[in-house]
Amino acid sequence: MPAGDVSAKQRSRRSQPVTHDQHPLRAVLNTVGPESCPGLLNFHCHTVCSDGSLEPVALIEQANARKLSHIAVTDHHSIAAYGPMVRWLERARDQGVNTPTLWSGMEISCILRGCLVHVLALGFTPGHTALLPYSTGDAAVGAPLRAGEVRKAIHEAGGIAILAHPGRYRLGFSVLIDAAAELGFDGGEAWYDYDMQQRWSPTPLICESIDQQLKNLGLLRTCGTDTHGIDLKGR
């Protein structure tokens, strides 16, 4: 869920799971385009809580300094970064600072059509029991590794399920996006730097094709830098 405004009333409201089809993040994702990342929105980045280089507070400080509107940190199988960032935002807002809206996030490995893929869980209730099997630092095993089970767990936790970087897998993105749609995924990561440049830029043709397929299926599109280094404008 978001951690932007820290009033008691909003904290209470965020404690209640939101159905995925009425999720407040949908309104934000409906604005996503090739110009959204990295200057305005970033729904895919990492900290030292998985395989990134930035401490959680350093990451949110950078996001704030660069005036991002919305951000989600999606560490692999961990939400450990979320708490420190929420506390930093609370202190900053108490001082009158206009901060980004932080959404809960996690990157989860699973099997889709026999292919190992990653799923971005966004805007879920942190600590929800449905996502505990995926929050241990390692990929799940057995039935929980199936993409359908991951989607079900994310929705049960009040979040949105997004197929991460569909163009990076053994199977083609067209096949995987169709398969994800059949399982009830909410969307896919449309705008991504597949060339992994020093300064993030969406990859033409691939991203445009992914974006169009998602639109045709009525699915949400996200964008993210997939930052593992120390600069949120790069990979």
C-alpha cells in the first residue's frame, strides 16, 4: 500500500486490504507512458535488502531529491526496505517536505508456461500472511512457485500482480503476456531498458510492442529502472 501521507486516518485505512480491481494504484498506472520513467515514476528498483547497492534510506532520499511522484522498491523476496523508508517519509513530512508516494513492492520468482519469470507485487498490505512464503529471501518451492499461486497470493494481500520485464525470458513476451492474462495478472512492465544503458531509456520496438499488447488485453502498464546500482536513473 502507499506510504505518502502519514495521518492516523490514512494509516488506519491502509491497514485494510484493497481489492485488486479497485486498487488506488490503478489510477497512477493508467498514466504510465514512455516519458514516465525515471523522472516521475519508478515501480522497479532494489536495495541492499536483496541484490541492490543502495541502503533503503539512501534510495528514498534520492527519490525525494529527484522529485519522483511515485515509487515502489521491489527487492527480491523481501520487504525489509519498506519500514525504514516509511519512517524516513514520516519524519520528512512532519518537517513539511513534499515527498514521493511510496508503494509496497516485492519481486517474486515463479514458473509461467514452464518458464522462470519474475512478478512485481505492488501496493499490497505489508506483512500479510498470503505473501509470507514469498518474503523469506529465497524463491518458493513446489506449488507456491506456480504463477497462478503467486497471482492469487498477491491479490489476497490486496496488491496488484505485474509481469516484470516480459522481454527478458526464454519464451517470447507475446506468449508470456497472454499466459499471464489468462491467469488473472493485472498487467506487465511495459517500459524497460533492455539495453541496460548507463542512463535509463526505454528500448524502442520491444517496449512499444509490449505496451500495445497489454493495452489490447485491457491490462495495466508499469515502468521501472530495475536499478541495482547507486543511481536511480540507471540499471
